[in-house]
Amino acid sequence: MAGGWRLLYFSAPTRGEQVRLLFHAASTPFDDVRLDFPKGITPFKHAVLGQGSPLMFDQLPAMTSPDGTHVAQVAACMQVVGRSVGFAPESPAQDARAMALTLYSEEIRDSVFYKLLIPAVICGLLRKKFLGIFCFLSPLVNLYFRTSKVRASLNRRLRLLEANLDHNLRTVGSEGFFCGAKMSYADVALFDSVRESLDLPGFDPDKELAEHTCPNEALLLRPLWRDFDSFMARGRAVGVRLQKAKLTLRKLCRGISLHMVEAPSLPEDPWFQARRAAEALGAAARLAGLGVLERLSQPLLEALGMSGADAARVAAVGTARASALSLAEAVCDAARSVPAPAACALTRAAAAKHDEPLALILEASASLAALRADESASAAAAKALLSALSRVQGLWDASSPSAAQGAAERYAGPAVLRALVEAECSRLRAVHEDLQLRWQLAKAEAERWRAEYREQGFPEKAACCLELARQAASEDGLRGFVVGRALRSAASGLEALKSSGESAASALGGGLTPSLGLLGRARVDADRRIDAVQEVVQRESRDLELWAARGRMPDGEAAPPPVESEERDLWAEISIDRAVEALEATLGAALPQVATLDDQAAAAIRRLGALSTQTGAAQAAAEELGLRLSMWGPTANVQEVVAACAATAEALKAVVRKLCSAEEDLLEVLDSASAEADVVAKSWTADWLAAGNWTPVAQALLDAGPVIAKAPQAACPTEELLRTLLLPVRGLAAFAADPTVRARVAALQPS
């Protein structure tokens, strides 16, 4: 899926002109994007495009190769183009030499051209403005900028270039070029750099070049155009009409100046066009979001307590996500009119969450590659994407005032508000989660001390630690009640902030003025609640750890009798039917009984994806419980549960791998011809229901489940352990052990 070359640079020649010159010298068509200085670069920067920016360092020139690779820095651009169009030395040593000369050409430009450009402009203004009465100040300007010293430095550099020409003549036997026996990108770079320098006022190119000749009496820049007639022939192919020129630098550079007619661009690949359009859509969305932020910046930033830089970054990210979501909706509509493989790839790409439109295009391309779709399906998918992009682009394009206002009112405004509120909620939620973890660690510390005192033969201290853990683990005790109420209060404050943000976003989307005062009060209230719960959790956690380490109750509380509490068998309490029903409830709609084979396969892929998500959540819960328990110390009971958690996590990873493999095999059913689809479907179903593939996984889950059920309550309260780990593990064990359960989850029924 190749496109064409694209060069981003300002309208002025200077640093990017050598890349244009190299393209034209090789008769290679390219998209010459000339931007206004200095604001033309803004839509392409990382602050606007994010990771989709073609500018590695927010600088120009920048180039995009036909395969979509972005290249920055002029020397790297010259090397990449030179290697691609045959203007690069073949040996690595000569190529390194060419790169060194290209970098040296930029050193000449920086130390000569740019240092003389400012005084030249000032002197020109003095001669042209105010009837030239201030032209007598020109010598003072030249004296201040030391132009004579800068001009003298060029002679020294030209002598070094002569030495390099002589070195190439002696080593390679070529009298015409700097690297090797033919023209390279280094020759073009040096030509452009010296041309621009000698074209400034104060230089006589004929005189300068006459003083610098090689031993073979060739002019300094004759190597570049040794075969001048052949270059003119190539130039005519791209519409260039050169006048009769001598081999003096000034006339030569005038003849080949790239203010020439551009070469016709080759037709672009539709996928390349889609990527370009997606980048433009993301840029338009970010610019619309920044416009909304600029309009509401002062009251909005005061309401949310954010800095301008953070708000701009969040607004750009939020509007990019919103544009990706609107593109996903348009892609779903466009997918209805394309063939089955392309529709499947587009629907799958649109169903995922993307941070920017370009990610959706790349996901669709990857899905088509995974489906091994043919060229017709790929072309149909690209056409559908371009149609969807054109529809969505009109919603976000800020090129006209009406379009910009509509985007700001209907799309960018709500997206910016939701993104800013979500960023603030995420910040506060992270603090809330840290406080929850701090409280869990304090309870785990109390349980660890209980186990240690019990092993050391101190039943009274162990009973005190057990009572402290009981008070902290549930709201029966004062500590658990106080901390639980504070955590719930903070959570309700976050929900109120989120609700206020949604109301403000809906009002802005409906053309109304959002109530930023209410939003600000909700943010302040949520912030205060977080501060309050932070104070409560820190105080109660310190007290709990302190009294547990001492093995006694706080002052004024009676010590409990040394009696061990009864333990429940949580694993035995979970029935298989209950676990399977809970597992199936997470998979969505059941498989269609009367449907085409393609519909059955698509439904099975969806259910397997949901099952894989559920399995991954159970795996994460097992790993988290093992991590909690590993902090307690090397007690035998705890280490046994930690090992069981690790075994469960590994078994669940194996389940995820099997589900992913089965999902990929289902794609074969969709990709098969109608005559072969029934055979492939029957083979898949037989392999899916085979007991031998699942027996090791089922046995590992059945062995580890009863051990995990013995986890200390302080590390994982009973209801949390049942809901997040034991119930799904029990269901997945039944799924792996019983083929009838697997058949209810996903089994194809060919006609």
C-alpha cells in the first residue's frame, strides 16, 4: 500500500530547497507542501496532532516516504531520498563520507548564509525605505555583524571542499564528484549551500570560484553538473526550460532554481490517501478543540483548577478521541455496503477505542491483512473509509467560519469539556485508589502480625490482632465504618463532578451556555472530600499498624479471648450452575440458532472476545491477590495461597491463548469459500469441543481454587474474593472441563 513522497517546508528556499532539488535532479515526482512562515507549521506539531505528527522535533523540513515513514532533519532526508532514487554511494564508507559532507554543508549554511542574511536584509531596508536617506548606516551594520570576517571564513571552507574533491580524484579516479564516481546527495547539498551563500550581497561568484580550482582546473562546483546536457534533458521532462548557461555558479543556480514548474504527482494509493485524510481529521479536531478552549479558557480553567498548558494538552487529546469516535460511527454505516471480509475488518476496527482517527485506519488495515483479504476487498474497504472520512471531515473542518462554529458548538465543545472533567476526575480517582490501597495494606499488616504471633505462641496477642483486623475489614468495627464512610463520600463527590461535567457538555453541545460555576463548585467539593478521606485513611492506617505491631488493643478497649474465628469454605459455597450462569451473563446475546454460517462465526468471535476479556480480568485479580499476600512475610499458609494465585494466573493465561487461537481459526471460516466453509466449521467445532485440549487447564483451576479460598480476609474481603476471583475461576474451570458448557459458549452448526 504505497503512496508518494511528501516534503513539508516553508515557501522560502533555504534549508529545504536541497531536498526539492534532489527530487527534481532524479526526475522523481513528490508532493511539495509549502507552508507559510511561521504559522504554517502549527497544524503539524505534536501539540495538535499528538503521536500522528510527521514532525519528530516540531521542526522543518520533514519528509514522508511512500510507505508512510516520517523523516526529520535535512541530512537524514537527503540520505533517505538519495538512497531511494539512486543518488547515494554504494559502499558504507562512501555513504558515511557523503553524510559527513551533507552535515558540513549545513555548517556552511549556519556559519555563513544565516549570519549574513540578517545584515543583508537590514541594509536592503535602509536602501529602499525612507527614500534611501539612511543608507549611510549600512557600513555600521556590516561592522556590527562582522560581515567581512564571515565572508572571509567562506574562503577557508571552500579550500577544504577543494581538498575533498582532490581526495576523491586520487582515491576513486573521478574528477567530477565529492563521493564516488557519480553524483550523490552530498553534491546536491553542497551545491545548494554554497549557491545560497554566494548569492548574498557582497560576493562575486565568478571571482570567488576563479580563486578556487582543483589541480585538474575544474571549477569548484563543476562536479555537480559535469554532464550538464543530461541534466537539462531530465529537467525538460519535469517542465523546466533552462536558458543557455555558463558554468558559473550564479547562472547555474538561477537556471535550476526550484521556482520551476513542479513535476506531476503520481496517483496516490487509496490507503495512503485515507491515512493522510485521517491525519487531517485529527488535526482539524484538535484545532477546533483549542479554539473552544481559547474561547472558554479563563472561566473553564478557574472552574477546574488547571493550568493552560495542561488544559491545551487534554483538550487536544479529547477532541482527537471524539473525532475518532465520530469516524467509527461513520465507518460502521459505510461497512454495510462492502463485501463480507472488508465489512468484518471495518466493523472490528470501529468497535475498538482509538485515541485518534489514524489509529482506526491502521487497525482496519491490520485486520484486512489478518483476514488475508484480496485486492478487491482491500480497495472496497479503503473506498468506504475515504467516504466516511469525507463525511466526518465536514463536521470538524475549521476552514470556514460557519464550519468552525458548528464544530465548536456541536462536537469540539462537549469533547473538550468531557476531556477536561475526565482528566480532573482521573487525578482525584488516582488519589482515591491510592488511599484504598493504603488501607488494604494496613489491614494486611494487622493480619501478618496475627499470623506471626500465632506461630510464636502468643495467643492473646494473636487474638488482639484478629479483633483489629475484624474491625478494619468490616463496618462492624469503628475503624472500618469511619474509613468506609469517608471512601464512599469521596466516591460520591467524584460522581457528582462527573455528572456536572456531563451536564455542562450537553448544554454546550445544545447551543446553551454551560454553568461553569456549578462545575467549579462540584470540583471544589470533590477535592475537599478527597482531602478529608486522605486524612482519615492516614490516621486510621497508622493506628491500626501501631496497635497490631504491639499485639494489644487501643487504650480503653478490652482484649478479646484467645479463640480462633471460624473459617468458611468459600469454594464449596459456589455451585457450578451459579458460576456458569454468571460467566455466560458476561458474554452478551446467545448464539443465533437459525442463521447463516457467517453470522454464527461472527457471533462466536464476539462471544469469545468477551470471554477473553473476562478471563483477563480474573487473571489480573489473581495476580493482584498474590501481590498483596507476598508482602506479608514467609508464613506457610500465606505462601501456599501465593503459589495457588500464581498457578491460577498461568492457567488463565493459557485460557486466553486458547481463546485467541480459536478466534483466529474462526476467521478461516469467514474467509473460506462457501463450498469449503461447512467442512472448516465442522473441523473447528470438533477441535473446540475436544476434551484433551482443555483438561490440563481445568485441572489446574480446580486444584488452585480451594487453596485461594483460604486467603486471609484482611487481604481480600469475602465478598470481593467471591465476586472478582472465585466465581469466575469456578465458572472457567467448568467451561474447560465440560464440553457442553463450551458448546453453549460458541459452537458452529453448519447447514
